[in-house]
Amino acid sequence: MGKSASTLPAMVLTLLIITAVAGTSLGFIYKLTQTPIAEAAVLKQQEAIRMVVPEFDNDPASEMYELTSEEGFTLKVFPAKKDGQCIAAAIESVSNRGFGGEVKIMVGLQPNGTIIDYQILEHKETPGLGTKMVDWFKPVAAGAEEKSRNAFFDKLFGIKAAEGDGGENGQSILGKNPGQINMTVKQDGGDVDAITAATITSRAFLHAVAVAYTTFTHNTDCESGATKIEEAPTREGAEQ
Amino acid sequence: MNQWKNFSKGFFKENAVFTLLLGMCPTLGVTSSAINGLGMGLATTFVLIMANLVVSLVKDFIPDKVRIPAFIVIIATFVTIVEMVMQAYVPALFDALGLFIPLIVVNCVVLGRAEAFASKNNVGSSIIDGAGMGLGFTMALVMLGSIRELLGSGFLFGLPVYPEEYGMLVFVLAPGAFIALGYLIAIINRFKRA
């Protein structure tokens, strides 16, 4: 079969047709996927909120308000209420100090600022290193089983179990109040163990948490805004 | 041409990664875990099949001098479709592969097959060639991803095999990708000669 000759009109026409068809079909697919993409984003957000605050009976997304941090970040605050009372808030916070750019997190705070739980929303940190922040700063829960297995491997490779930290680890930030502990990594004189080989990511993560804490406790009373929380958190409260 | 030969050449004899050394950017970039390799491989396979199909259909209407831009537009269209569909229906995988999906456009494997095969063969052979090449590419990515994930973090397809502390971190990072790929190619070349 003979090819079309490479004359200017033929070339222009061919490219025109191809780009027009491509454009049209992309527009069509865009329309088709627009709703699912938006839904997936909302679902992810709601999932993250549910993960970081205790059970609530309102719709945090509809009561969302925005706060501006000292550095000029815009934080989204999702108040979680039970029986009309504000029990906690999920705060979408961000730090630009990550190893690969921005680290976006959702952190749940009690009205007094005690950390309930957190979720990583978006990041570009190194896989296998910085990505450990997803559960690094949480207490080792399923520890028992893991420990026995580690003991076996420790023996196999002749490695002595690390002494010291035992039990209460210095990694977890859950149940702690950034107002009471120094929310920086140990390398910087703080109270939190950084992720092994990912100190920069750890700093960025803690920075995002700290931004959420300061902004939240200085600007709002969980419900709406204005009043500043003065009461110091009790030990019981911090234990939850 | 024998269609089985046409299909199977993508796995070994003309494997995009191990033999042709095409598409190195996604190969090295996304294979930090087996599942990422699988996702990237399948996305590329889809683009390869669709691009080969369309290119072989329109090859007679495209003047020679503008064939490369025409191919690229066709490929880019399918890549964008994959990107939007993934974002809509498998957001978790999209998050993991995010940056690399648009890069399928410039993956030499796709343009290479369009130029070297689809623009010279009929529709049927082109689809089979795309499928074979794509699945061979997927296989290579999964192999590399498995090795790196296993050596680097002690996981395989996200399942723990041995405790993470004993993993060699370097394999999860970029240098490990080069080392693992180098050894894989060496081993495969050894078998090829035998």
C-alpha cells in the first residue's frame, strides 16, 4: 500500500486529525472519570479523619474551617463532635521540609492539643526510608509476635538485642502533648526518636505536627475560633 | 510470521529490559517493590497494545515526515487515559506510581514498537507484539522489583519474609536498582549463550 506523500497539506491535515481525535477522546474520558476521581479524594479524606479521631456523630467535612499558621500555611480543621460537643479535631497539616518536597499529614488532636493519631496523606519521601513514617511514630502494637521472630533472627545472625529503650519506645507520639514534650528529633535535642536513616523526613513530619498543634491551640477552641485553651492537659487525658 | 514466536519474543529473545535495554527510566525508578513493578508493567502493556493497534491501523495515512509526532500524540493520549482511569479507580496504586505514569509517554519501548513493528505490520501481529512486549516488560519489572524488595526490606509483594532490620537498604534506593539490574542481565546473558 502506498503511503501518503509528505506534502505540507497532507502533513498538516494528518496531524490536525490525529490531535483532534486525541483531544476529543481525552475530553470524553475526563468527563467520565471526573466524578470518581473527586469521590476517591473525598473518601480518602473521610477515611483519614475517621482514623485519627475517636468516634463522632457529626459531619466533620461540612463543618471544616481553615486556619493560617505562623508560616503562612493554610490548615484545614475538621472538628469531630459527639452529642454536639467537640471531642477532637482532625487537622490537615503540611510541612515543606521533607526530603522530597511537601509532607502532608492528617493529625487528630484533642481540644487540649494531645495527639490522638495521625495519617500520612501525601509525600514524596524515599521509599523504604522516609515512607516508614506511616507507622513509625505509632506505638509498636503487634509487638509480641514480632519480638519472638526477631529473637530467632538475632540468634541466627549473632546480633545482641538492643538494650535500653525497651517497653516504652521513644518513637511514638500518640497520646503525647506537644506542649509538654519537645516535639523534635533526638538529634536536635528533642524527645522523639527519628526514623533510622530518614532524619530529614522525621523533622518534616514533626514540623507538620507542631504546626498543626500551635495553630490549633493558639487560634481556636475546637468549635469555631477565637478563644485560646489555657487548661493544662491532665495525665489521664494524655494517656488515652 | 509465526504468531507464537511473535508473542514470546518479548519475554526472552527481545525482552525490552534485559536484551533491548529500552525503558530504563521506569525500570529503575519504580521497581522498589514487586507490586509497583507489576502496576507499572501492566499500565505500560495496556499503552503498548493500544498504541500498536492504532498505529498499525493508521500507518498508511500518516506521511513519513510527521510519523514520529503522530505516534507520540497517539501514545500520549492512551497514557493520559490510563492516568485518569487509575486515579479514579485505583487511587492507592496511582499514589505509588504517580510520577512515572506520564513518563510512559517517553518510554522508548512504546515508541520503539510503534516505529519498528506496528508501522510495518498488520493489526493482528501488532496487537500480539504489543502484548508480548508489554508482558515481557512486566515480567522484567516484577523480577527486579521482587529482588529489590526482598533484599532491601525483607518483604515480597508486601508480605514479610524476614525482619526488616536485616535488609540491605541500598537495594530499595537507586544504586540498588542499578546493581540488581546489572546482575540480572549478566545472569540472563549467561543463559542465552548456553
